[in-house]
Amino acid sequence: MKILIIGGGNMGMTYARGFLKSHIVESKNLYILEKSREKADVLESLEIGRVFGSPGDYIQEMDLIVLAVKPQDVSSLFGSIDNFIDPQQLILSIMAGVKIESIKQGLNATKIIRAMPNLPAQIGVGMTVYTSSQDVTRIELVTVQNLLSASGKTIYVEREDMINAATAISGSGPAYVFYFMQSLIDSAKEIGFSQSEAELLTFQTFKGAVDLFNKYDISCEEWIKKVSSKGGTTEAAIEGFNQRAIHMGFKEGVLAALMRAEELSKG
């Protein structure tokens, strides 16, 4: 299988390394198109795959083309490669906000898979939500699912608008977690812990809570009850959060992210 990744940035390289590590493709069959000469030189030194600085006939030989460029560069990308694309080639896009129909029109292609990965994909524990056009076959979909699974967990959705929903939950989600972690770190420092102690307390608390959730079939609400005791410290904290409507504020923030994702898709 020959794979071309267009864009040598963080996510492009995340998938390149994931594909190689999982032995899905050999380096001799992995191609990277990176227009920045400086980045291309760095990629060549890493010996990840064959690196090109400009489009060419080699594109037509690819079994899969991964679009990993910034959304604002999509017009110039389409204009530079559309003449080299075969309408039946399989295309995987991880460009945020760029709809399947736009890719179809821009590249005159029909087999499009659109995916929304998140930052932890860089270390193999990401969450990717994906969907596809009707022309993608079952075998092709399974093949791409295996590729995406090299960077973590995957969910397939029938409706493309659910990609925006995934953006608001798992795409932006790591920042929400870091936001609450930072709040806990700041609180720990304020009540007397050092920076390193506050970070350790916070990290291990988050990791332990996630590990507990994964190990037992117990809901978050049930876990909260298990940690809380009548008249205890946890109950006091939860009551404080509820009085300040933190739960509702968090949901409003997620809805704001969803609205912005929808705006970007229309743009």
C-alpha cells in the first residue's frame, strides 16, 4: 500500500510515525509532500519516508492520500494537486472545518473520508471521529479505520455534522482537561504546596480517577457519591461548584465550541 501525506506538520508526522510503528506501511511506500523547503529538509533527515517539495505524477500512484494541511491553505492545496488526482483515489482529510463536499469539488474526487483527531493522537492515545462519502467501499473504510487506530481510539459517525460535535468534545477536550488541571494546580499552590508538589498531586489525581473509571463499570455520578461523604470535604467542594453553576458553565462552553466549529465549516 502506498500512502501520501500532504503536510509535514505535527498531525501529518503523527500519522506517518503511527503508520510505520504499526507496520501498516513500509518507509519506502510512505510519501510526504511538504512545500516548505526547511521542513522538507528536516523530514528527509528523519528518514520517515520519501519527501517531495512539489506535486507530481507520483500522486496518481498512491492508494491513499492524507490531507494534513491547515484549513486556510485548502484553496492553494486544491489548485496545486487537482490535476494529479484520480477521481477513484481514496482521500483521508484531517483538515478541521473542511467539508466532504468541498473536497469533492476541489479535487474532483468521490471517495472521501473526513476525520477529526485530537492532540493525544501524537502519543498514540488519541480519539478520532470520522465519516465518509457514499462512494467509499466497506473494505476501504475498514482499511482507514485500521490506519486511524494506530493513533488511538476511533468512532465512525453516519452524519457529517457530528464531526463538528466531535470537535467540541474530543477535539477541543484536551484543553478543557488542562484548564481544570491548571485550576487544581493553582489551588494547591495557594494553600501551601510548591509548584512541583502541586503538579504531582494534580497529575496523579487525574490519572488515578481516569484509571478507576476505566477499570470498573461505574458512572461518574456514582464515583462522585463514593468519594463524597455526608458533611465531608468533597461534599463541601461539590456544593461550592454547584452554587457557582460550574456544571452549567462548562456545558455552555462546549456549546460555544460547537457553534464556532459550525461557523468555521460554513466559512
